[in-house]
Amino acid sequence: RMAVGCLVELAFKVATGEVKNGFAVIRPPGHHAEESTAMGFCFFNSVAISAKLLQQKLSVGRIL
């Protein structure tokens, strides 16, 4: 949850122009997880969650 929160916070700061760019040094999303089983510490896809929140909260249309 902390990794997801860190990436979400960074993504929102970049999207709103608070910071010019950023680099999140967090566990890679899905690195340990298999298709239907979470493993290690990979329970959430941080990138997908951040992208979805940007679309919902800030109406961001395109995400790289």
C-alpha cells in the first residue's frame, strides 16, 4: 500500500504541475505476482491504480 501511495502522490504532483517530472523508486508492480496469485510483496499494480485515479480525478486522457 505504501508503494502504491508513493506512486499515486508522485503522479498527481507531476500531472498538476507541482513538480516537473519524477522517478518512483518502489517495488516493480507485478514483479513477483503471477496471473492469478499474488506473491512476495506484489499485491497491487501501482501503475494501473495511479493511471486510473488520474483519469477519474483529473480527467487525464492520455498516460504514457
